[in-house]
Amino acid sequence: MRVGTILGRPFFWIVAAAIALFVLAPTLGNNVELRESLLLAAVYITLASNLNLMLGYAGYVNFGSIVFFGLGGYFCIYFVNSLHWGLAPAAIAGGAAVSVLALLFGLGILRLRGAYFALATIGVNEAVMAFVTNFQPWGGGTGIYLSTELFKPLGGPAAALWVIYYILVGVMGLSLYLSYFVKLSKFGLGLLAIGQNEDAAAVLGVPAPRYKALAYCVSAFLPAIAGGLYFFKGAFIQPTDAFDLQFSTEAIVIVMLGGQGTVMGPALGAYLYEQLRGWLLTSDTFANFQLVIAGVLLLVIVLFAPGGLMGWLYGRWPRLKRVLE
Amino acid sequence: MTALLEIVGLSKRFGGVAAVQELSFAVEEHEILGLIGPNGAGKSTLFNLINGVQVPDAGRVVFRGIDITGIPPYRVARAGLARTHQIVQPLAAMSVLENCIVGACFGRENLPLHRAREAAEEAAVFVGLEDRLDTPASQLTIAGKKRLELARSLAAQPTLLLLDEVLAGLNPTEVERMIEVIRRIRERGVTILIIEHLMQAIMSLSHRIVVLNIGRKLAEGPPAAVANDPAVIEAYLGDPALAAELLGAV
């Protein structure tokens, strides 16, 4: 795919505008509450966009995608806390380490298909959680607390939260462009073919094992970095938070809600879901009521609108396909 | 003429059933070789063994002098060996053109995406799908899906094409058009190995015919000789009158 043709597409600039909006909206007026809401949205968009590479493009349901996020968090916190690295190198090294691990896991579990693959991804998450819970260098079950001293290089706790927010928005932007570039590439075409009919794709020459492993590996990198930033921001990480399957399930709901296999869908789904979650959290009647809604939503989408919001929009206005990809 | 594809002592068992037994024959360059035999004779299994969907228990598959026995299907495709499926396997949600682009991208030429479109379009037009380029593959008729199978494999610019019952389920007009397309593919220099039950069609298309029965080779030779072979008449054609009729067709 040539760079010039991408720059000429309206969707490239729509993504750029969305990123700019994420940066400007809370900055103007120094709105901390909006920043916190958008930070979570950015994390959800990162998780959902990368999950979409497997789920939406290659048609492989990864129920344990949160393992990338949690492991990335652990690597980053460990590098910062024990090895005294800076945040940026620690987060990036964490992303790289998790990608390598994902490649190894992937070569094993990607021999499975359908429900068996989905089950295996849960197994990977649970196995990693059990390992970390018993791994003393990473604090075992109690986890790792960070000293607030570590925020000093970023200009103190208050400024650090802004810095982390901006970096996370950057990671979100990279996730969206990654998803877009993959979709427009030969690699993406191969993944889509695998998602449609893996056997037929292989007979047509798509190197399915390599492509799937690569997609699984790539889809681990940015969520792992996001995990590093997220847990650094909280200054605390423990296994039950880092490997919480609830987060994985939410990511799947988001991808299905927005529209699997599209670039825009997971982002739209993530933003809407985060708004819904924030709105429901302010009600005292139910704790975690968004999970009930998420379950019902998933059922309704799978039954009545498998294409999600984007599928519905494309159905109504087919020409929208060329603008909102 | 040199052999493009050599099958040497190929065998495959499924449990107690010997699907293919010690089968040997060769496909010469630029010919159309017909493969016939009763249902369950092992024809489709043979295709699966050739293109790597299944791994043989014994024997070798040699394509252009290179042993390709047991290598995965996507590498066989890359080597220039394309096939169609008896039961059509469209990439359902993708358009006709996108299906063909996949073929062109990942086939023998291994084209980059921006150059694959042209080859894909050409292949789709060649089989007569020019009005359906943007139609989702799932919405094609059965004849359309058969054409798509052919277009996709053609877009890969193969050296050897395996056709698995591309005429089955088509009406007489469609059969005639498809036969014409197959002839024109061969004229482009593509060698063809074709499985078919429509006797008239395969007798007139093929230069040579191999007859399979219960996984073994029953006969091999020019159509006229095969249709006259008493063993073939007994096992497959069943009726000397039909054989005589076919001889008339040759």
C-alpha cells in the first residue's frame, strides 16, 4: 500500500481529527474529569482495535486478550521499579516482551479453531495469572506498589497524569492507524480471507499459520504498552486487576457493538461503551451495572445485528463505506 | 513433452478404507487429462493429496521436478498449482473481485496488492463474471460460484489447474459455456487435470483419460481407447451401448 493513496483517503484525516479532539478537549479548560473519562475511552479503544485484528479480521475469538494488557503492565512496572528505567523505555520494552510471548503462545494455540481456540485463550490468561500470583519477584499475590517518587521525572503527580494521558492517546492513535494500515494491506486481505474460510484461503495460497501468528503477536504490542501506562498511572498492580477477564469480555462487546472487521467500529463502540459505563456508574443502585447491559447488548447484537453499528450504518447508507472505513 | 506432474505410488487410508492405493500416473505439459471413476473411487482424495490438504501415507507427488509431497496447501499454490473445489468454497462476504484479488495476491505470481487488482479483474472477465465484480460471493447462483472458483484459481496464474467437477449442477447452456472457458484456459498454456462425471464433456475435452476404481488405476489412455476398455465398461460405464455412444462423441 503506497503512502500517497492513504493520505488521499478521507478516513485517514477523520482519525487524525479524532486524535486531535482527544488531545484538545480536556486540555482546553484543564478539565480533569473529562480527561479521566477520555483516558479510559483511549484504553478501551486501544484494546478493542487490537482485539479486532484477530476477532474482526482473522475471525478468531480471543477471550483472553487482557493477558497482553496485564503482562505489559507487569513488565513496565518491574522495569521502572526494580531496574529504574524511564517510563517510555519500560513501556516499550514491556510491549516488545509481551509480543514475543504472544508469538510463542500463538504458535501453540493457533493450531486450534473456533470454540477450542477461544477456550485456549482463556487458559493462557488464567495460566499467566496463576504464574504471576506465585512469582515473588513480581510481588506474588499482593502485587507491586510504586512510590510516588517515580512520578517526579514527569513533573510531579499532577503533571504526570497529563503526560500519561497524552501518551495513551498516542497509543490509541497508533492502534487506529495500525488497524487501518492492516485493513488496506495484503496482510489484511489475507486475514480477512482466513476469517471467511481458512481452508479455502490456504488453498488460494494465503500462508494462514504465519499470518495468524503474526496478527496475534502484533495485536499484543500496543495493548501491552497501554497496560504499562495504565498501571503506572495507578502506581499499583496486582494479578486480579491485571488479568481480569471482565475487561476481555468488555473488549469483545465493544468490538461487536461497533462493528467487527471495520476500523471505525471498535473505536465508536469503545467510546459509546465508556460513556454508558460512566453514566451507569453515577447511579448508586447498581454496582457494575454496565456488565448486565454489556451481556444483554452482546446477545442482541449477535442475534439481530452481527455487523454492529457500522454494519447497520453501511446497510442504510452503502456509500458511507468509502468514508468511514 | 515432459511430465509436469508425476504421481508415484501414492496411497492414503482412512481407517480401514483405502481411498487411494499405489496410484501412479503423470500429467504432461499443456494437456487436459481427464480423471473419471465411480463415486468413492478416490478422485477428490487424490486432489487433496496433490495440493497438500491431506498428507499421503506413502508415495510421492512431484511437480515440475520438485517433490511437493505433504507440503502445506499455501506453498503448493505459490508453486503454481491451483485448484477448484467440488463443493464451492467462496469467501462469502467478499465480493467477486475481492475473491479473485486474494487468488492473484497469493498465487504463483505473489503480486503486491496494487498490481493484483488488474489480474483479478482479467480473470473474472475471462470466466464471464464481468457483470458481477462487486457482488458478494454469497449472492451468486451455483453456476456463478463455480465460475468464481475457476476465476479465483486462474487469477493466481497457475501452471497446473486441478478442476473438481466444475460442470456438476450446471444446466446444458452453462455446461457448454464452461467447456468453452476450459478450452480457452488450456489455450493460454495452462495444463489441466479435470475430474468430471459428465462423460460426453470429458471425452471431448480430454487428450487422455485416467480411470480410477476403488482407489486404483483401472485404465489410462486416449478417450476412445478408454471408452472401449471392457474393464472400464464393466466398472463404470456399465452399459456397452453407452460406451458406443461415447465413442461416437469422440
